[in-house]
Amino acid sequence: MEQIEVISSSSSSSYLSNSWNYINHLPLFSLSSSNEFTTITNNHNNNTSSQYQGLNKWLSCNTQEDGWGPLSSTYNDLTPCFLQGILFGISAILMILVGIYQIIYLRNKKITVGNKINWNFYLKLFLVVIQIGFQIGLILVFNNDIGIIKLSLILNSIATMVALGIHYLEQFKSTIPNGVLLFYWLFQVILNLARIGNLYLRNSFGKNNDKGFANLVILSTINAFIILIVEISFPIQPLNNYYHRVSLKESPLDQANVFSRITFDWMGGLMKKGYHKYLTEEDLPSLPKSLKANKTTKDFDHYWNAQSTNNKSLTWAIAQAFGGQFLLGGIFKGAQDALAFVQPQLLRLLIKFVNDYSKSVKKGDPIPLTRGLLISVSMFIVSVVQTASLHQYFQRAFDLGMKIKSSLTSVVYNKSLVLSNESKQESSTGDIVNLMSVDVQRLQDLVQNLQIIWSGPFQILLCLYSLHELIGNAMWAGVAIMIIMIPLNAVIARTQKRLQKTQMKYKDERSRLINEILNNIKSLKLYGWEQPYLKQLNYVRNEKELKNLKKMGIFMASSNFTWNLAPFLVSCSTFAVFVWTSNKSLSTDLVFPALSLFNLLSFPLAVVPMVITNIVEAQVAIGRLTKFLTGSELQTDAVIRSPKAKNIGDTAVSIKNGTFLWSKAKGEQNYKVALSNINLTCKKGKLDCIVGKVGSGKSSIIQAILGDLYKLDGEVNLHGKVAYVSQVPWIMNGTVKDNILFGHRYDPQFYQIVLKACALTVDLSILPKGDKTEVGEKGISLSGGQKARLSLARAVYARADVYLLDDPLSAVDEHVGKHLTDHVLGPNGLLKSKCKILATNNIKVLSIADTLNLVSDGRLIEQGTYDDIMKQESSKIRQLIESFGKKKDDSPTPTPSSQTDTNNEVEIKIKDDDINLDDLDSECDLEVESLRRASEASLVVDDEERQLGPPEEEEEDEDTKARKEHLEQGKVKWEVYGEYAKACGPINVVIFLGFALGSYLVNVASTFWLEHWSEINTKYGYNPNVGKYLGIYFLLGIGYSLASLIQNTYLWIFCTIQGSKKLHNSMAVSVLRAPMTFFETTPIGRVLNRFSNDIYKVDEVIGRVFNMFFSNSIKVFLTIVVISFSTWPFLFLILPLGVLYIYYQQYYLRTSRELRRLDSVSRSPIFANFQESLTGVSTIRAYGKEERFKFLNQSRVDKNMSAYHPAINANRWLAVRLEFLGSIIILGAAGLSILTLKSGHLTAGLVGLSVSYALQITQSLNWIVRMTVEVETNIVSVERVLEYSRLKSEAAEIIPDHRPPQDWPQQGEIKFNDYSTKYRPELDLVLRNINLDIKPKEKIGIVGRTGAGKSSITLALFRIIEAFDGNINIDGIDTSSIGLYDLRHKLSIIPQDSQVFEGTIRSNLDPTDEYTDDQIWKALELSHLKDHVLKMHNQRETTEEEEEEEENGETNPLLVKVSEGGANLSIGQRQLMCLGRVLLKLNYSNILVLDEATAAVDVETDQILQETIRNEFKDKTIITIAHRLNTILDSDRILVLEKGQVAEFDTPSNLLKNKDSLFYALCEQGGFINDEPKVTAIE
């Protein structure tokens, strides 16, 4: 290009007489006087041999005019020799070389099934043969005998013959149109069209000697076009219909031809479908084979496992597995980078042409405009090719990220299934989920930009070279400014990282708090503690999180100011040095190319440090992942597996001298012994019970048998398959049936037997879809007892040989437990022939055990049969049975009985021999407390996503609808935008928009000033008034940067943070004040998502997205104004382009919106499955289902990738089209500028200005559409937050005019007056016409069967549910007339779920700071917790500050930390903590409710609770809902409920006298009635 400038400037007169002379003198070719082609060498031998002379003849240009060109001076087009000789020749040679390779490849390609031979195959072959005929005809009719054109015609004939061979082979070896053929025929059409124009201009169609050649060219062009259309439009189909159907289901990318891949037209079908309808999962195309998790995981595993165990490198494994993809992307990136630097050079040529044209016009001999148009077309072609290269690179970068994500997600999941306890201690469930969600994501994000690490320096070198060639050494001034910015960038990155780290800490603190509030919301409401916890939440949110966010906003606005100012400093310094050191004028052809190059240079200089930072962060992620993946696994030899025991009495499980550790010890001092010297033998057909106190080691023995503990010594033998029931039942998020089958083959007959044996038949008749009912996450729609029985049913159905049962009876009622004992565990149960090992606290089941084992402190201290143990007076097991249980002969002989009722609250009134299943089913009512989530959840709109689209699948049951994560469909209402603007403050929004517009107006003004300055310099030939022009330019730059600073500051601090604060506060208040029915029908994860993900988007994403949207919109608008100002005809071009742009935008928006939501929704099941599997990993391993769950995980990953892949490529589809429109804008701006030069008003500066802006518009157009999608996607978070801000609220907490007396209730008298209630207006009554008169200080026990309404009494008393009719009076005051706080605060309750909060002992007992330390210590002492609190205080890990306080006697043991969920307290201690809470209320609360308070604790803790309650609350009114019958047998009166009505209400003795009473039937079923009716005394 420099040579071009020298020639054109050194021979001005020659240039004017021949406008193409300088191009014709390009060093590629030189013309001799005889127009023969000669090489440009000085050492050419004058005595050339005859063969070289012959070659020269074939390579000669023997046309009569123009010569080699490439441009003709006569006709303003390409010369025939250049077009028909060189271009045709090169295309033919390429086709021959590449085509031969294709033929060899296709011949050797192996196929699964042949293809159909249709008419299109014969047509293509026929047309190609015709084309060969045309080619030969062209050779024969061409006038000149020898020359480059004839040679190219011969080469083209050979190339077409090669094409014929490929056409033939592809029919049998491929179903995808061959890329080589498509390009060949495309270039044939394009070159032939150019040749037709060439011939037409030279009037060849009118000359007799050229007419035949010209006509053959037309026929050849038409034929080539038909071949191209047939090849694209009629794909080859497989011979077998099955494979054809399979191919239709394959990814459209796998079936796409090369043109479709370049233009992303393979996305067209989905884009069209998304435009016309709302997309669902079923509409998503299949994932390309190369991206499927199974393939990527195998690729990674192959190289990972090939590495040595002690020296594994995750980076090297990834590089080996997926490096090819990275290298291919690098080729496209390199091409795109190189082309990016061509545009400034072309811009310089264009400006130079305008200057030369202006000079030639003044001399009266204007040069032709063709050269300027050619430069414009070149800019268009470069832009199009650059677009194609860029998006091919992007596609491969994103595909590489997907491969890494899918493979590592699967690998992390697979590893988690075999982790040892030692590794689990280092990696909690949350840590492992974070590895997948954060660390793997970080690697995915990095590899998508990793090419920058070499591309950045490459761009910098290219740019520096181009700048030096343009403006010489002056460019170093600008480079120096940019280099100074690099350390500043590093400081910015470090500060951002520090602030972000602090932000994450506060965010985690808030998330933990809201998580505990939601998990314990029922307790908060019962205790009346909503306000103190809301206050605590607001403190963390407003005083910590948002204050730090404000600092982040100010800092980010300041850093934006710096980066906006930097380009002005760079250009100012460069131009200042240039004008002061150079003799040349700072003309337009220097200014605008230099600005373009500086713009290009700023990107790598800004991004490379960021990528380096990302690499450092990724190294941390790689380190974490490597540590996890190389972590220790479970001992493969911990358990010796043997064939199953054949005969009853054969050993099925044995432990010999077994010593087990919680984790593998790293040193002697690190031993954490779980079990010591265990000897245990369990036999086929026998039941072995393991008993002991809480924490004694019962569950540890079962874990040792499973191989979950590290075996230090001894031997464990296991014969046959295992089934395992964990202490906390592990329920999958699926149907009841799925949970029972657990991957086993369905056997209808045996399945029904299992349901009956596990007491599930009645439950299934109640559930809305029977065994097809979705149970929700963690079995949310089931009660505790149902979960336990479902887990047991899974084990029974597995038909295993050894059954390991970890206390499954603790969660069920005594009579249900007896049923399970009779039908499953007992000598006549389903498992009578199996080996059963039962860890239990249930004393009664011991009577049917074959062997009893007592564990204490990890040792087996006593073993023997029931009879032998009961004979030994010193036996500890005997003492346990006599203290808390009953003797063997007190229990009736187990006999098989029919199905009993099934819930925690089951009550049977029918004797065993009278039970009829049909009668039982008909008499069972729905117990709302336990089953309502399954049956009524649909009555609350499942709001995870709004559904605005047309209702579909109306036959779908309500239960499934309730649980589905519904997708939002359609546009977000404008009302939401209005609400967000209102939250941000309308005035603040207007100020922000004003400064956004103002900043860009100043920016445009600075560019116009620069254009004006350069025009002045060009006019005078030197640089006048440098100080004036440079100073004003610099001031405009400062003005732009300051306006941007104010814009960003206002947006961040006064709009975003203010809006976010209001939205979060209103949602928090609304959620905490929502009725319990909301929480029972809404999964906690969904509510948490509103407070985490949605609030994060409101905090940090939405403001940024709006900023980019408005900024780019203003930028594009002003760009169009600038171009139109320079070239007014551009307005006629922009209108149709605008219509196309809006069309593409809408087309994309509809599809992209749905794809983004599908991606979001499909990501949740991966996390859910991950957490679910980690919780139940012992169960999965016990049943040997690892491979099944690995497959399920990969299926979920593929499902997510199936949404993510088209979502990403929809961006590519759009970008290619919008950037093509941008290329047309470049062509229009440049071409129209050239065409309007004759008008005389255009200067070189205006042309440079308009084209410079046009070069920038492409990305801005793309960004507007992207940001439109981002705005729509993220504003949904505002909508979701607003939705939860408008939840229906409970009644007022305090009614000022109706506050009860300070000492209310003094007596504790409770009256239910004709009271009825329901859980929701549209549901049936759960309590009907209840009339009760509970006297002061009376002790009442409540019993009843499923659906009777026992729990509803408690909920009604505390107004968790409100009255439908009637009222409840306490000490003469109607409870509905006072505020909820006044009511709940004055009542006491010990709930079934012992919920403890993260914080301190004091905050758990007294969050409102009502009581003194002495009062709290007294409560702890009475609840038997004082010693443990002091022990916790002494054993805590202390800081130096705390140690100093302790020495000074300033520490308070009440402030000792309680872990999240009370993890550092046992279940029994948590229950005692609840006792402590009610003991604090002793002085003013005269009513205590025990809602199955001892259901989940061992018998000793139960005894402590009962004794304390009897002693401390003897003068209080106590209402006890029974779980263990012995807790209510000493009540003053027993209330028996039936179908929501009072069935019986009398003293226990009176009720037991009536053998037909419901209470008698319950006692009989629970084993409390001897052969001669009496109540067994149980203390």
C-alpha cells in the first residue's frame, strides 16, 4: 500500500491521464512491450530453453488490450487476463488439489447405512457432465491458441471432472452437501457473472468471432447455478427409514452444510418456530454429538486417568481432550484480528482518494469514481469476512466452554459418589455444589476468552506497526499513556476484587439469615418473633451489604471516568507530539485512521490484564477442582462381598475385631475412632437390634457394614445384595412409584404387597394421583411418617439379601410401628427370610428381635437374645427395657393384620380381626396438615415463572402443575418498568438519561472539532493555532468524561441502590408476614431464589444493563445523524435497513427470550439433583445405583446444554445478520460519499468522519439487541420481587385499640365456641362446630386419626389459620379481636420440630432482649442445658481478643456460637432449647401447647422433658397432642377428634372403660391393652 502511495504521488500527471496506473504497477506483474508475462528478476537468463519459452506462451496474456491489469484502464473493470486467466485458474487449481483429497477421504470413509439413489443424484451427474461439455466447448471456440486464459479453461475442465468424482462418491458416503463442491460452484457462478460483464463491456456478444464463446459462458453460468441449487436444496437421504428418522432427530448443526454453518442458518428453523409460538423443552433441537456429556466426559476421563496418580494436572488433561477445538478457534481469531487492521488502511485510501479527486476537479480533469467505489466494496467485503471469522471463532470458543463444563460437572458428580469421609470433611455439600456452579463456571467463562492471551499481543504488535507507518514516532506518546494505564488497571482490578469479596461475604451472611428464617418460619410465627428477625435482616442488608455496594458503585463510576478520559489523553498526546515534531500537516487521512487504530489498540490493552486476572482466578478454581478430584475415596476393600447366604441361619453379615474411623487418620494424633473392637454376626432370617443412647454408635455400625467408615483393623463380610433405610429418610424429587422402584423392574403384584406391608395403601388413595403423585424436593408433600414408610418400601421392594435399617420406626405412631413390625420386620413379615439389622430407640420392637446389641461410646458392651438378657439382672439392656418399655409377655403375640392407617396421627378404632380394607379406605379423610401440600399446592399459583401464554395440557393434574417450574412467556408488562422507575425515583431516572445524552453529544462535538481542525491543516498545508485546537479538543474530552462520571454515579447510587433497597425491604416484610399456607405450598428454594438470584440482578445487573442499552441506543442514533449530515442520501438507505433491523430484532427477541428462560429453568435440576444425590449418597451406593445416577446427571446436563447451545448460537445467528447490515451501512456510507462527491459539498474530513462512525456502528447495533434481551430477561427479577411484595398478609400484629391486659391470660381458661375453620376459603372445613371448655390449669391430651384435625387445633389457637365460623376465647377475650403478636407472644409452645437458629445461645432463647442473664441461666438450668452451654463455652475456638476478655473475666458463656440449623447441638438438646424458651415465659404465660414435642427424641430426653413440664407447669393449662401415648395417659381429660369434630372428651379411665371407644381402640393397637383390659403403667 505504501508503494501505491509513492507511485500515485510521484506521477500526478500520469495518474490523471490513467486513473488505474498505480494499481496496474503493483509488483505482482509487469508488462513487456509485447504484453508477455515476465518475472521481475534481474538475473533472468537470456538464453532461455525452448521448454521455458513454451511455458511462457501458456502463461502469456494475449488479449489485445489492457494487459494483466488487474484493473482495465479502458472499461473500468478487471482485465480479461486477470479475471479469466488468473482468478479462474487459481480457483481451478485449488479445486483440483482439495478435490483429490476429498475423493481419497470419501473412498476411505466407513458408513453405517447406505443412501437412497433418487432422481436428484442422476440429475446432478447429468448436469455436471453437461458442464464438462460446456468447458470443453469453451476451450474449442476460444480464439487464441495459447495463453493464460486457455490454460485456465483447461484447468477448469479438469476441476469439473474432479467435482464429478466427488458428486458420485458423496451420494454413497454422506448425507450432508459437500463443502468443497458448494464453494466451487458458488465461485463458478460469481466468476462467470463477472466474466459475462467483462464480455458485455467489450461487446463480445455482438462480434461474430466471440459470440459463441459468450453464449457458452451464459449457458455454463446457468448450469453451474442449477447444480448449486440442487446440491443445497435436495439433501441425500439414508436408505433405511429408521436412520432417516434418527437423522431428523439429530442436531441441525450436525446436518448443516458449510454455508449454513457460516451464516448460522441451521438455527433458522428454531428461530422461526420461536417467532410463531412459545418454545418448550420439546421444541429444542438435539445437542450435537460432540457436545454430549457422555462424549466429553469420556474424552476427559481418558486423559485424566492416563496421568500418574501423584502428578495429575487438570489443565493438561483439558488441553489434551479439547485442545483441537481451541486451535481451530485460534485460526479464525487470527484471521479476524488481521482483517480488523485492514479497515483503517482502507479508510486512509478512501480519504486520500477524496483528496485526490478534489484536486483533480480543480484542475478540470476529474478522475473516475470507480477506484473509490472499489475501496468501498473492499471495506464491505473485509467487514463481511471479518464477521464470518469472528463468529466462527466465537462458536468454537463457546463450544469449548460447554465441553469443559459438561465434562467437569459429570466428573465432579461421579467423584462425589465415592468420596471418603476424610474428603467429605474437607468438602461439604455446599463446597461440592460450589465446585460445579462456581469453579467449573469460572473455567467455562475463561476459555471463552482465553484466545486473548495471544491475540491481544498480536493485535498490539499489528497496531503499533500500523501506527508507526502512519504517524511515525509520535505514536509512542499515545502508547506511553496506555502503558501507564496498565498498572492503574491492575489497581482497579485489585480494588474491585476486594470490594467484591466483601460483598460476597455480606451476601452470604444475608442468604444464611434468610435461609434460616424461611426454614424456621413456623417457629417464628408461633413465637411471634417476625419483627426481631426482620430487624436483623434489614441491618445486614442496609447497613452492610448496600453500603458496600455504594462503595462499589462510586469506585466503578470513577474507573469508568478514567477509561473514558484515556482515549482523549492518548489522541491528544499523540497529535500534540506529531504537530510539534513533524513538518507534515495533521491531515484528515492521518487523523481518522489513527483514531481507528487507537480504538483497536485500547481493547487489547484493557482486556489482556483482565484475562490475566481471570487466569489467576481460574488457577484457584483449577487448584480446588484438582484437590477435590484427587481426594481420597472410600476403601474398595473395606467390605468383602460374597455370594448371598443360602439357608436360614447362615451368616449374612459379620464383623470381626473391627475398628473403624470417621476418616482416614493422617497421623497418630488425628485418629477419630468411631467404633472399637466390634464383633458382630448376623444371620439370614434373623432380626438383630442395635440399641444405645444418642451418639453411642448405633448408626456407625450400619455405616461400617456399608463401607462408609474407614476400616483401620478387622474384617467385614457381606453376603448378597443390600437394602438400606437411613435414619433421615432420603426421598427423591419424583413420584411415589419412582421412589419405591428405584430403578428396579416393575412387578405389579409384588408392588401391591409391598404397599400394604408398609402401610402405604391408604396414603396412595388419598394422594391426588396415587403413586404417580410428585412428592417434591426432599418429599415436601409427605409427612415424616410417610417418608419413613416410603423409604422402607423402597428397601422391601429391592428384594435384597441384607437389610440395614437405621431407626425407621422413630417417625411413625406406635400402632403404625406395630403394623410395620408385624408385616415387615417380624417373624411373619415380608422380610422373615432376610437378614435384618435394626438400629432403634423403640423399646417395644426388641421383644421380637433374635439378638440384641447394646452400644456405648463406640463399643459393643452387651449382646444376647431377648430371653437371655431378660434373665440377667445386671443387664443394661434389661434395665433399659424395664425403665422405658414393657416386658415381652405384655405385648400381644404378633399376628398378621390388614392395612392400618398411615400417618403420624393415625388412629384405628377397628380390631385386627374386623379390619376391612375397603371400609378403611372409605373412612379415611384427608389430613390437611400432613397431605395438603400434595393435594392443594396447585391452588396457589406456582410463581417461579409467570405463564402468560395460552394454557396447554389442560388434562394435567393440579398436583403436577403446582410443582412444575412454570416458564414466563411473553413480554414483561410496562407496569413493571414503571414500578422499577418509581422505586428508583423518577427524577433520578430523568437526570441519568439527561447526562447519558449530554455525554455523547459532547463526544460527537469533540470528533467534529477534530475533523474541523484536520480540514484546516489540510487546507493550509501546515498546523496553525495548535494550542487553540488541541486545548478545545482536550476540554471536550474532559467534559465527556465528567458527564459520563455523573451519569454512572447517578445510575448506581441514586437509581439502582435506592430501587433495590425499596424492593428488598418490601419483599422481606411481605414474605415474613405471609400466612403459613404460602410456605407450605411454595418450596423454600424458590423463595430463596427471589432473595438471592433475583435480588443480585436487581442490585448489580439491571442498572448496568439499562446503562449499556441507553448508551448504545444514543450512540447509534447520533451515528446515523452524523452519517446523514455528511451524506444525506444515506437516509434513503437507513429506512429499509431500519425495517430489516427491527424485523431481525423482534425475530430474535421472541426466540432468545424463551431460550434464556429454558436455559435458566433447565439449570435448576442439575443443582437440585446434585444436592439430592449428595444427601443420599449412602443410599445410592448401598443399592449399587451409582451408574444409574451418573446417567441421570449426564441427562440433566445434556438437557441444560440443549437449551444453552441454541441460546448462545441464537446470538451468533443475530450477530451475523446485524453485522451484515452494519457492513451494508459501511458500504452505504463510503459508497454514497463517493457517489455524491460531484455535488462538491463533501470534504475528505466529512467522509472520514462518517465512515469512521459507520465502522463503529456494527457492534453498537448488535449490543442494542443484546441489551434489549438482557433488559427483558433481568427485569423479570423485578417482576418476581414485586410479586412477592404483594403477597396476601396475615392479620395485623398489633391492634392499638384492642390490646389485651398486660397480665393476660391470668387463668388459662380456653373456650371453643361453635368453632369451624378451613385452610383456604375454597376447601372443606377441617374443624367443624368445635365446642370445648378447657378449665384453668387443666391438662388436656388430644388424639385422633389421620384428618381428624389435631394439629388444626394448635394452628387455630395460635391463629396460623383463621376462624371460618365461631370463635376462641381465652380468659374471656376473643382471640380474633387482638393482634397476632399479642396473642402468640402470650402463649407458649414446644413444637414437634426443634428449630434452632444460627447465632448465640442468648439470641436463640431471647431474640427480643426481654430477659436478664440470670433469668436465662435459670431457664437453662431447668431445661438441663446449663452444663452443656458451659462445656461449649470452654471448648470453643477463641481469638486473641476473646482470650484477653476471658482473662479479664468479661466473657459471657450465653454468647457462645450456635451453628446454622443448630448443627453443634444434638436433636435432644435442640428440643431442650425449645423447653428453655417456654420456661422463660413462666411468669406471664399460663397456657402451654405440646405439639408432638417428643416425637423425635430418645426416651431419656423424653423423660427429662416430661418431668420438667410436670414440675414447672403444674399450675398452667397444658394441651398435649399425642405421639407417644404414654405422654397423655396421665392427662386430666382426653380429647378424641374424628373428621374435624369432637368425638370423645373425657377422663382416660372413663374412655378405657368403653371398649367401643376410639381411645380404647388406639391403646389396643399401640399395645397398651393387656388381655385383661388395663393401662400399662409407663413413666
